[in-house]
Amino acid sequence: MNFEFTEEQKMIQQAAKDYAQRELIKDAIERDEKAEFPAKHIKNLAGLGFLGMMTDPKYGGGGMDAISYVLAIEELSKVDSSVSVVVSVCNSLVNWGIEIYGTEEQKEKYLKPLARGEKIGAFLLSEPEAGSDASSQRTMAEDKGDYYLLNGTKNWISNANSASTYVVIAQTYPEKKYRGINAFIVEKDSPGISLGKHEDKMGMRSSDTHSVMFTDVKVPKENRIGEDGFGFKYAMKVLDGGRIGIAAQALGIASGAFDLALKYSKERKAFGTEICNHQAIAFKLSDMAVKIEAARFFCLKAAWLKDNNMPYGIASAMAKQYSADIAMEVTTEAVQIHGGYGYVKEYHVERLMRDAKLTQIYEGTSEIQKIVISRSLLKD
Ligand SMILES: Cc1cc2nc3c(=O)[nH]c(=O)nc-3n(C[C@H](O)[C@H](O)[C@H](O)COP(=O)(O)OP(=O)(O)OC[C@H]3O[C@@H](n4cnc5c(N)ncnc54)[C@H](O)[C@@H]3O)c2cc1C
């Protein structure tokens, strides 16, 4: 076992940290209040290569490993997860899927601009009545010979407005159930696509979440990803990797809140001493640090398995469930350590607590991760 990062991994971690601590922090509270998409930061991070960091350089990406991805997402999420979610969706749910399962023509036309950060991607799986039960797709992709005709509604789509390239999951053969589902690359400006209102969310408020409606949208046949009926498998495969990103995001939220709580506990005095000298506070800090360290190991192990071409689906489900759950616990304690100051926006920790909640919900709720993990335990 080797617990040391390579020079390249350390460099990427430092670059993400520098950007987060110097730039993201400046307007994080304001962006949250205004629920404003961080367009300027996404452009800068694209310029630094983060949107396509894991994509093969042959297709315009950075060719970095999943460990570097975890380190970068953690650093960005310490400050603002509305930014890191864009990096995660683009790398894991869109770019990686097209790179592994797409045709050379799809990679040339769609992956290259995505990997270079010139375009943003979005992943459209969830529907008003298909969330955890993602196989109950009602969006229809009717096979019309040269093209598919797309009709239906997708819900809760991150990057829905800012993206140019959608990966859409839809049903072609309802009688085949999940085996009849397909995945498509759809250009957002195709006629027949409209967006619902920007969702007014509890946390990650400046991430760009909308429902997306498809009315007789023509999708060229060559935009289907993989074999006919491969779409559900595509979704499950990209979510295995996506969960590493969301686990790292939860880890970052927890460690960002911890850093703030530790600093505050050394400054704030009560009963004639800094509050960290009260054992009740010191033990909270100890519990938080242990949980964060365990979450970090889960995330890095899942990433290491992926980097070494070993099965990582269960490891990523464990990483996501654990990191998301402890992110909620750690951020709640960080607010508690700040006392009344933790309850106001200026100190950042209440925002981190609101952001943490989403990591238990999207890309598979904590309950769904437990289903994935327990099924693997129970099968022969
Ligand atoms: C801000 C935000 C951004 C999102 N971004 C995207 C995106 O970019 N693309 C995308 O496709 N989706 C996205 N989602 C959707 C997200 O993945 C779903 O919300 C999530 O999968 C849960 O689905 P649901 O909301 O329909 O809840 P439901 O599936 O209705 O679940 C409700 C509750 O029931 C529980 N539950 C359901 N089934 C079971 C079961 N079998 N056993 C035990 N408990 C169960 C769930 O865990 C949950 O607690 C986003 C969601 C949000 C809120």
C-alpha cells in the first residue's frame, strides 16, 4: 500500500485549493443568496483544464486519474459545491460515458469541445416519476428510421441551462422495460426543447437546476450511445463513477466546515478560555476529524480501484453513502461549534450544512446506496 500522492496529484490538488481559497471564496455567499450560476468561475476552471480533467488528451482532456479528480473536487467543495458539481457532472456523467461508449464521430463532435471546457454537459436521467426508480422512464424515444423522436420531461437537471450538450436517457421499447432504454447525445438548442423555471433550492443554490421538456425533438440516429437498448446500463455505469465525484464533494463540504470550526474554536472564548479547551468541543472536533479521514479513505479507495481497472461500483456506493451521511453530521456540528454565529450567513458553515444535504439525495439517495451495497452482500 502506498499512501503518498504523486507530484502530479499534489500539483492538481494545490491548483484546485488555490483557486477555491483565492477566488471562489470571494463571492460564494453572494452567489448563494442570488442563486446565480458561477459562470465566471466555470470559465476559469475550464481554462485550467478541470472540466475535462479525466478525459484522454487525445480527445482534448487532461488525462488525469480518478485520485486527482477526488483531490480537486474535495478542494473546490470545501468552498463551493455549486461549482464542483459542474466539474463532477461534466467529467463523470457526460465526458467519461462518451469516451468509453461513444463512437469516434461522437467523440470528435461532442467530446472534444466538452473535454476542452468549451462546452458544458448535462445528464438527464431523472423524471417527475422516475427518481430512485430510474428504470421507470416515461420519456419516449420513438425509432423513426433515420432519427428518434423524443417526448417527455426530465426533472432536477443540473447544468440544464448552462449546458450545450445533453446526455438524455429515454425509453424506446417499453415492453422490454429497462432493456428497452437508450442513451442519446442531444444538442440543447434542438427545436422542441424547453426549460422549466430555475429551481429555488435549499442548498447548492447557485448550481443551475431546471426541469427540461422535450416535444417532438428529432435526434439523429448516429447520436445514440452504444447498442440499441444500452441506455440503462450506460446510466448505471456512469453513476458508478459519478458517485466517486459526489462522495468527494461531500468529503470536501465536511472538511471545509471542519476547518472553519477548528479555527473558530481556537479564537472564540467562553468561561475564560478558548472554546476548544472545553472537552465537549474538543471531542466534537475529534469525532469530526475521524469521520472525515474515514470518508477520505473511502473516496480514495474507490478512485484507486477505478484507476486500476478493478470493479469499483460497490466501493463508490460505500464512499458516497458514508461521505454524504458524515457531511451532514460534520456540518451540523460545525454550526453548533460556531454557536449563534454559525446560524448566520457570514460564517459560511450554515451554507455548507445546506449544501451537504443534497449529497444524500442526488446520484442515488443514501437509501439507494444501501440497496446497492446490501444486494452485493446478499448475492451468492
Ligand atoms: C438539486 C438536484 C440536482 C439533481 N441533478 C440531477 C441531474 O443532473 N440529473 C438527473 O438525472 N437527476 C438529478 N437529480 C435527481 C436526483 O438524482 C433524484 O432526486 C434522486 O435520485 C431521488 O429521486 P426522487 O427525488 O424522485 O426521490 P424518490 O425516488 O421519490 O425517493 C423519495 C424517498 O424514498 C426513498 N426510496 C425510494 N425508493 C426506495 C427503496 N426502494 N427503498 C428505500 N427507500 C426508497 C428515497 O431514498 C427517498 O428518501 C437532482 C436532484 C436534485 C434535488
